[in-house]
Amino acid sequence: MIARATRAIIGRELTRMLRQRGRLLSAMIRPLIWLLVIGGGVGAMLEQHGSGDYQQFLVPGLLCMVLLFGAMLASLSLVYDKESGVMRMLVIAPFSHYWIILARTVSAAIAGLVQVLLLLAILAILGYLSLPIQFALLALGLVLTALLCAAFGMLIAVFSKSLDNFAVIMNFIIFPVFFLSGALYPLEHLPLWLKSITLINPFTYGVDLLKHALISNEAGALAPEFSIVQGIFIQIGCIIAALFVACLRFTQAPVMESLASILSCRRQ
Amino acid sequence: MQASAIECRGLTKQYGDVRAVNELTLNVADGSFFGLLGPNGSGKTTTIHMLSTLARPTVGSIRVAGYDVLKQPVQARACIGLVFQESALDRSLTVAENLHFAGALYGLDATTVEQRLAELLDLFDLESKREVRVAALSGGMRRALDIARGVLHRPRVLFLDEPTIGLDIINRRAIWRFISRLRQEHGMSVLLTTHYLEEAEGCDEVAFLRHGQLIGQGQPSDLIRALGHYILEIETDQPDYYIEQLSSELGTPVQEDERLLFAIQDEDFQFGALQQRLQHEVRALQLRKPDLNDVYIWRNQPTGKGEAA
Ligand SMILES: Nc1ncnc2c1ncn2[C@@H]1O[C@H](COP(=O)(O)OP(=O)(O)OP(=O)(O)O)[C@@H](O)[C@H]1O
Ligand SMILES: [Mg+2]
């Protein structure tokens, strides 16, 4: 029975994603612009110094970027659900309320994964994917990173009262998480303060895992920096921790009261 | 003894300084139709949310369909249907998608949902809107769909929080016919809140809430009878004068600006005599049967004369 409910929640997420064609399109175009414009420009500069292929180096980070936007924004839409009627449908349904969080996390992760598969196809067609690719590791890395982004999106969503501060979330969460993750440059030679931040950013380990899968033959400065096992366990740990806190918060805060306070602070 | 569909004892909800519900004890018999009435802010919605597991009581115990709501919320929710005061639909999905989504949340398979969906859309005359997004429906259509969603899984206990607000008379009647059919066919119990008291006259029992407190309870017909045999309405420019004049024979009236309402206890009340005496002095004079609206008005007077039954 809960399986049917979960499938419905996932189905709804995908339906909504496919309806928002504009958002899907921009989700594809955003990483391509990075790849062609930044990757092309910086790559040309680096080539003069004889470093490796910068565009190849960017690909893992850009896949993660798609997950960050796709899965995290899908999770954050929980806040909109609180304001609209959907949350009422969910809280009165016959399963525990933490299941709403778990099912929404999975559905957000799937929405992100669908987008990333689309981008992978585009990249393959454009010739930006180079062999050898470790497919199993790629799949694992994508799934873990998608769940990570979805889980942290959920964590933000259960604590925020409204998404009026959407720009704040974009500027103070999504962009820093992306910039400080090793997606754009290797971490090794960063100043200590910057490096410390990247090391506590769980997203870093997702990017690194994908580097293992996609550019393991890359040598020198552009190579992966953590071990595969390290990446997998840190991500799993962060996912579990984030979901645990999110579920706790969601089930502890009396649902209808927090709904009411959201509605009232919106009316003011 | 018949089992109770809803049973709560000493139910209290405190929001900061506001006591939204105060020591409420209710018993709704299985299969019965129960009305919870009261002015805005009297605690009806808060009560429904507590009974349906969505808000935690500050104090009190609740059983719904035999389940302890605080200990077995999931089992209780499986037996509950709830039509919220505000809409509980996904505006970005179509009518059919919404009902399929809601059905799946209760574990219904697609065939069952499809069958009930067709029936419900037919009932509310919404077949042509099947593939239309909820955002593009009129307010009344959305309300109808909300009710369809609430009863889709054939709940044993249905909570209706002002269900017919914004609905036209045709749809309103269609809904009540449908609800009464569900009650007959499935023995469904219903707890209703409404500000349209004619709808509550069909209740087996109504309870009046005020400031979160129960101020009276009973069968509508009994309550109406207890109020008096007739209601005498007088419209006048000098209400105070007539209160003074008539109070000794007719009792204290309810005053609504320039209108006075007297509850007449005497079955053989001589209206003709009064009419002759007053008809040239007052603007309007009318004698009629009391209804639930009158009971409500008497119980919710600012002077607080509503006696507890
Ligand atoms: N989440 C909340 N936080 C604080 N106070 C609340 C909250 N929900 C309700 N209240 C207060 O509790 C009281 C009862 O509200 P409730 O919504 O139960 O009334 P109601 O009888 O349903 O009214 P209406 O007929 O207008 O729907 C009101 O004073 C309201 O302000
Ligand atoms: Mg209400």
C-alpha cells in the first residue's frame, strides 16, 4: 500500500517536471554554457601551461550541478506544497508523516537523475564524454549525489517557513555549495580556509566520486583527490544524517499548526 | 451499547494565550450525522484537526473508529476522510490526476479509482473538466472536487469542515444527496461544521461551541422545540421602548439593531391581538416557526443568555 503511495508521489514529481519545460530546458542549458564558455575559455588558458583537458575535468562537476539544481529545487518545492493544498492531502493519508519526507526525497532524487541522464545523452552526442567510463561507479555516484542534494534540500525545506527568500537560498546555498566543491578547480592547492570549507561540503565528495568514474585516467592536478570508499561513506553518512534531522523536525512540529503559521505569515 | 465513531474526553488545545478548545467532550455514535456549530474562531477547525490526528491536543483523549488517535494515528487516518476548510488539491495537476493521486495515497488501485472518479465527476457534472488543471477550475468546482477527494476511499468517518462554502444550490444539494447515500450504503459517520444551519437540521445531533467550549448539545428538533413554539419578529425605530413594553409578557428578546426577536413559549399565542395593538406603530411584525438559526442566535448572544442543555 505504501509502495503505491510512493509511486504516486514519484509520478507526480515527474509529471510536474515534464510540464515545466522551460525549467527543464534551462537545466540542460546552464551546464552547457559552463562547459562551452567557462570550460572553453579557462581550458584554452590552461592548455598553454600544458595542464590536462579542463573541459573533461568540468564534466563531473557539471553533472553534479544538474543534480544540485534538479534534486535540491525539487525538494525545496516541499515549501510550496506546504502553502498549497498538496500537503493537506499528504498529511491526512494513512502513513507516518516521516514517510512524506522519505518519499519526497526519493522523488526529488529521481527528478534530478532524469535530468542528469538527459544531460549525459547530450554530452555523449556532443562528444564530451571520453572513455574509459566506469559505469557502475558512475551510476552509484549519481544516485548518491542525487540523494544527497535531495536530502539537504529537504532539510532546508522543513526548516523554512516560506520560499519568499528563494533568491537567498540560491545565492547563499546553491551557488556556494557548487563553487566550493572542487567542481571548478582542484582543491589541493587552495588556501587553508577555503580548503577547510570544501572539505566539510558533502557535495565535494559527490563530485570526486564522479571524477573517479569519468576521468580516472586524468593525471596530475586534475585527478580525483579522495578515495572511492571515502566518498561513498561520507555521502551515505550525510544523507542519513540529513534525513534523520528532517524527519524528526517534520514529525515533531505539529503539522497543521506549522501549516497555519505559514499561511498566516504569508497573509501579513 | 453502540460503538462510537468518535469519542473525545477533556479535549483542550492551547495556542499561546489562546485556548482554542476547552475541555471538550463529545460522543458521536457510529453511523450518525453530527453537526459542530459555532461562530468564527470558536474552535471547530481546531477540534477537527485534533480528532483527525493532525494537531496534538494539549490535554485530552480521542478515539476515532475505535483507534486511539494519539497512539495509532496511521490506523485512525486509514478510516478517516477529511474535507479541509481550505482546498487540499494540487493546482498544477488535472482533475483526474488529482483524484488518482489521492486514491493512490490510500492504496487504491487504478481501476477502483477510475470507477469512483467517473461516478464522482458525473455527480458534480465535471466530466468535461476531467483533463483540466485544477488551477483553471472555478472556486465551486474546486470545492466539489475537494469533497470528491475526501470520500474517494470510502472512509468510515468523514469530517467535513464547511464543505459547501462557495457552492451553488444545485451542487450543494447533490453533495448532500451523495453524502446521505454513502451513509446509508456504507454506514459512514459524518462530523460536519457549517455556517449554513439549514444543512445541520438533518443532523442526528448538533453541538454548539463557543470560545472553544461546549455550550449546548442535542437533536435539532428538540433544541428548536425547547426554544419555543414561535418566533415573533418586530422591526421598529424604538427597539428599547418595545423591549420595555413587551418583556413582561413575552420574555427578554434578542436584539439585532432595530429588530427584536421574541421566543414565544405559549402554543396558543394570540398573534391577532398583538397585531392590532402594534401594526400601526412598528415597521414590521411577523410570527413564524423557529428553526436552527434561531437556536444558534439565542445561544450566541453577546449577553450570554444561551442556557446549556
Ligand atoms: N495555528 C494556530 N496558532 C495560533 N492560534 C490558532 C491557530 N489555529 C487556530 N488558532 C486560534 O484558535 C481559535 C479557534 O480557531 P478555529 O480555526 O478552530 O476556529 P473555527 O471555529 O474553525 O472558525 P471558522 O468558523 O472561522 O472556521 C481562534 O482564536 C484562532 O485564532
Ligand atoms: Mg474553521
